[in-house]
Amino acid sequence: MQKTVLVAPLNWGLGHATRCIPIIQALLAQDVRVLLASDGRAHELLRQEFPELPIFQLPAYNITYRTHNMVFNMAVQLPKIIWAILREQFAIRRLVRAQGIDGIISDNRFGCFHFGIPTVFMTHQINLKIPFRPLEILARWGNRCWIRLFNTCWIPDVEGKPNLSGSLSHDISLRRVQYIGVLSRMRAYEISKKYDAIAVISGPEPQRSYFEAAILKQAKQLPQYHFLIVGGKPEEDTHQRAAHVEYVAFLGSKALNDAILASDMVISRSGYSTLMDLAHLRKPALLIPTPGQTEQEYLAEHFMEQGIFYTQTQDAFDLAVALGAVPAYSGWQMEEVQGLERVLKDWLKTL
């Protein structure tokens, strides 16, 4: 009998939704009935990528980064996040009952578990990074406790070295953890060059808009280069061309894949899903961490220290300097290790 699986990524930028695309494709290849659920831009992206699949609305966490202080940002938003998780849990109970769901794959949605069926929590952050040690210990303990509400935890990385997530998801004490390989919707192939650089904008507001404005302003001052800027707004249909700067609100997977391969370098946040895409495509990049997002700041520094990706802070962003500096960094050149197909087949047997 055909199994039904719900895939539910967090709406925090677009990375959680994009890295679920290969999982959804693998489930469909196994003749699984796939249901989707999210909110906001992640919901819209999945709707466009899989128009034939049922998709449901979940309560929004509405996380924003208004200051550079992560502790303050999260502390003031904690009550609304907990309330969203509780509402999400009630929504999941209704969906399981109404849709006959056999299993759930949640990408960082803490309320998407159900004690009556197998559930997966997918994350690359077990060891949370917080710049205040007592609070970091408390947050890591709480994170692990919540993850234990799920039957298993999938980490989109390799278990050994070299790996992409570093200390974020290695040297951990959780049981029932499986490393499923580096996930990406992107594929490498030959294509003619069209752009000197592509900027892929993403992340929570208002920092997403600040980042976009800074890139647009500086790109317009460098007429010797040809830029493509992708706004990361799937709800819009804007496409503008100036003399040397092209702007598009959103690109689907295939179009974005083509555009990145047609560019000499990538400018983006240092979000983990973006790094997985860069690893698959082996493209050099300038990484600009979202201010106050300690995970992104850690990853950017981690790869710059290894000579893999160049990084700047958003406050010190200088596009002209970056265009000269990026070629000295190698990009990700390690061999890919895949584990998704094996882990997914074994999990489906438990449904």
C-alpha cells in the first residue's frame, strides 16, 4: 500500500525549503504520496517547485533580525516562537488524522512531530552557537530535549572529515542520529559564461532587504562587471535590466542552477543550504553572514580560515574589494558523499 509522508520545512530564508527538494524528489521516486507544509516564502517556493503536490499552511514563526545581538533578537521573540510551535503541533495532529499521514520529515519545525507515527527532525545545528556561554549551554540542552521528541534526527552532512557543518553537528551526544550526505537541488554541467557575479539574496527580514540594497548600490557603481541579482522573493515576478545589472525577484531551481553555473562567482549569505549548493557546484563565493546569526558567522569564518570561501561582514561590505579577493580562494573541492537514498529507504520500511 502506498505510504503518505509529510515534508515540512521551516520558513527562515529559503534554505530549509530548497534542501528539502532532493528529499521530496527521492520520496516521489519511491512511489510515496508526498504532502508539503510550510508558511510564507518557503510555502510559495514549494508550491512553485511542486505544483502537482498538495500543500498546507502552517503557523508562521515570523523570526526577524532587527539588531546584531542574537541573544536579544531571540529573547524578545521567544514567546511568539513557542506559541507558533504549539499551534503547529495542533495543526499537525489535524493533518495526520485528516490525511492519513504515515510519517513526517520536519526541517527545523519543532512542532511537526506526532507520537503515533515515525517522525524525522532534520537539522545541521545540534551544537547551537551563542556568544554567552551559560546561555549557550542552556540553549543546547533545550535543543536536544526537543529533538528527542522525534524518532530520529537527520543531519545533511557527512559524518567524517572533511565536512561542511564543522562543530555545529559533530561531536554530539544525541542518539538516533544519521548523517544523510550533502543535500542540494543543484547539478554541475557545462554552460557558457554570462555574468561576472551572481548575488543570491535570502534570509529573514529586514536584513534580507538591507543586503539586497547594499549589493544593488555597489553593483551599479562597477560598470566593468556584469551582475545578476536574485532577490529570493518567490511571491513576486519582477525582472529588470539595466546596462550591466540584471535583477530578478526569483528563479526556479533549473533557472538558478543555470545562472550560477554561468557566473564566475557567487555572492550570498553563509546559510548552510547555500553552502551545500556551492559544494555541489564547486563555485568560488563571497559570503556575507546575516548580522547576529551566529551559525552563519561561524560557518563564514570556518571556511575563510581554510582558504575555501572569502567572507566580509555586512557592515564592511565592499564589492570591489571582494571581486579581486575571491579568486584566491579555492571553493569546495572535496568529493561528495551521498547517503540520502540508503537512509530514506530504511526509514520508509518503518512506516
